[in-house]
Amino acid sequence: MQNLFKNVRGDITGGITAGVVALPLALALGVASGVGPMAGMYGAIAVGFFAALFGGTPSQISGPTGPMVVVLAGLFASLSGDVELIFTAVVLAGLFQILFGFLGIGNYIRLVPYPVISGFMSGIGAIIIILQIGRLLGHEPPGGTIGALSYIPTALADINFATLALGFGTLVIAYKWPPSLGKYVPGALAALIIGTIVSLFIANVPILGDIPTGLPSLHLPTFESSTLLLVLEAAFILAILGAIDSLLTSLVADNMTRTRHDSSRELIGQGIGNTVAGLIGGIAGAGATMRTVVNIRSGGKERLSGMIHALVLLAVVLGLSPLASAIPHAVLAGILVKVGLDIIDWSYLKRAHSGPRWDFALMLLVLGLTVFVDLITAVGVGVVLAALAYVRQIAQLQIEELKKIPDTLNDPQENALLERAKGKVSIFSFGGPLSFGAAADLGHHVREWVKPGSRVLILDFTRVPTMDVSASMAVETVTSDAKRSGRQLIVCGASDDIKQVLNNVNASAGEILTYPTLLEALESAVSIIDDSDKKSGKGGKSETLSPA
């Protein structure tokens, strides 16, 4: 808190500018959620203020965002418009985020692969646009993506051309508003004002209608057994998406301000904001990229800017709500279409054809699941498939390395011993962490690639930092195969940790000879071969595996 007043002038300018930009978005996203425009405003105020006060990204502006609204709109439809249960989900989402912060979950959210993030963000953008098509045509479509899509033919059969022109004009103004004027009046706000004024001269245009004014009322969480699981699932999805959305925005803020955010603290701040938002009847929010960029470019650097942004919105709620009642749905729909188009990852889509096909396919799969199934399934499937693809890629590299059985070695002493063995020693060298991905084929490849006539197999673990249980069991299979074929198995270069895994898991560990270096392993192998040839028993000093 010592830096709260470090950049007062810039933070005031940035906060006021961000508040002006946030006004039309809060209203539009509140309507899109199904809960109403004031719920969007209350959410922007609560999340904006408390996430700034307690969060870990000083320059970040938080409030309702597209991803959060998509989940809330689906929940609104599932709960038949029971707003108390929706606010309960928002409170629970905030508590989940606070828990995530204390558990350090933010450090793992950063590991979500880019194609997965790109896919679900683009999917969210597509959902926002789909949900607004009916409103642009002058209708109120049913909730949910599938419902909105299926309603489009009905809306096209009865187009309200006045609302279509109004919405399209709003979209054009938002996109084409001159940057020189944007310094004083942001494009989205200009589109909101101009569109509303124009609508006053057009008949039969649906508007927001009466909007309550004054301070919000308290909404304590309510629980019903019939809807508990649905509310908990929605809360968890909100918490995850809000965390991802916020931390991605934090990375953008870091790049612009050359600072580093505290992800755990950021999640705690977002959680407190969302908890308060649910308690006062606001919708859930997260770090908002566009508003954060506007804040930073306007001079905001510290958490005071986010708090001022929230206070600007509070002033609007307390005094200007009646004016907002005349805003047409089509105008807000036009603004939301721009939000949706901005969320879609056009930069990646333009370059995807030149990148790996698997990554592009994964992105499209996640996008499709986001639009037609649900967000948590999309992210879950995407992360699992990306992880499996990565494991398979690493496993292939490990197996290819395993196949490179050397005929000569770089070290003269080792090479001399290998030549002395006269092809009766097969060396299998592993590279990198040995995990379950390579373990599935390890035994098969050792059997396939072992030299005919080999009496000793050497597994070189010099370059293996870690080994899991699956890999240890695969080594046990190799040991059993070697025993059945009358070969001796030797392990060399294994660290104490790998020895411990082998000893604790591998039932055949006592039959394996182990040496610190490949040179000592080769000396033992040659000794075994010589003794076998002379039919005089084993020779050479060795040690059995023991716990590290």
C-alpha cells in the first residue's frame, strides 16, 4: 500500500478514462448476462475497486468481461432467471479464487498451452456475437448459444431494419471513431451516446427501460438442493475463467509497465472483488485487457487508478441511472459485437496455416467445444490433449535416442573395452526425464534393437535426471527379459533418486548390477563375458541397488 499515492496525477487521469470506457461495457455485459444493466454496473464497481485494492497487478482494471458473461448467461437460462442463485454462484466463484490464490494455483494456470487459450477465447468471442444477432435484428433471442443460433431463422423472417441499422451504425462508430477524438471520448462511449440520441427519433426500438438508482441491496447466498450442483459447477467455471482472464491481462500489463505481477495475490484480490460483487447483486468480473491498456496509456500505474475507475462508475450509478434507461438494446448489441470481434484471436488465425497443424487443429477443437458444448469441457479437453501430445513427442525423442546403439564410443578407454567385448555388449543410452510416455515401448524396443549374441545389456542413465514409476516398471520388464535370455543387466550413471525409485518399485532390482560410470559398467561387462567364456563364474566387483 506504500505505493498507493506514488503516481496520483497519472492514476487519476487513467482511472477516470478507464471508468468512462468501462461504462458502456458494464451496461452491455450486464444485459448480455441476463441479470440486467445495473448488475453489470455493480459488478464493475465491486470487482474494479477491491481487485485493485487487494490484487497483485497495480495497473490492472477489472470488471465484467466476455468470458464471465457467457457463463452467467448460460446459468441464467438454466436457472430460469433465478437471480439469487446466480449471485450465489458469483460469491462462490470469488471464494474459489481466494482459495486458488492461497494454494498458488495461478502458477499452474500460466502453463495452459497457447492454442487452448486462443481456442476458448475465440470461442467466447464467437458466442458473444451469436448471442447478439437476434438483438441486432430487433428480437430477444432465447438464452444459450444453441438457442440463439436456432432462433436466427425466425429473426431473419421478421427483421426490424431500424434496430439493424442502429446496431450496425453503433458498430461502425465504435470501430471508426477518430483516434484524435478518442483521447477525449472513447469510441465505445461515443457510439453509445450517438446511438442513443439517434434512437430518440426512431419509433419501435427496444430500450433498456427503467433502471433502479441508488446503492445496491444485500444479496445473501441461497442454496437449493435441486440446483446446488449446477451452481457449484458454474461457480468453479467462473473462478477458473476469471483467473485465466485476469492473469493473461496481468501479463499484458507487465509487458507495458515492465513490472512483474504477483499471481497469487492477484487471484486473492479478484476473489474478494467477486465475493463482494455477488453480495451486492453484481455479476462476476476479471481483469479486463482493453480497460487495462487504456488505463496504462492514460498514465495509470498504481492500484489507485483501478479504485478511481470504480468510483467513477459509482457516481454514475448514484446520479445518472435514469439517463441510461433510454439506451436501445441494439446499441448495446453493436458494442458487444465489437467486444466479441476483439476477443477472437485474429493474429493467430492469420498465421495458423504456417505453424504446426496439430496446434491449429487443437485450437479449432477447443473453439468448437467452447461454442457448442461448454467452456470447462473445452479447456479440460484441450489441456489433456496438449499434455498427451507433448508427452508423446518427448517419448518419441527418448525412444529415438534409445535406438542409437553405439558401435564406437568417444572415450578411448570405454571404446577399447567395447571392442574387447566383441559385440557381446549392447548399450542403451537414455536422454532427459524418463516418464510413462516412453515406458510403454521401452521393453519392446530393447528386445527389438538388442544386438544378436549380446550377453550383457547396459542401461546408461547418465543423462536422466528423473524417472517415474511407469519407467521403473519398464526396467523391470527389461530385467525379466534379460534373465530369460541368459543376459546380465547393468545400470550405470543412475542418480541416488533413480536408484531409490528402482529399488522401491522394481521387484527385480536385486538382479541388476549398478555402477557410477559407463567405464566401470563396461569393465564389469567384459569381466562377465571373459569369465563366462572360461566357464569360471562371475567376476568383477559390483554393488546391488540400495535405497538412496
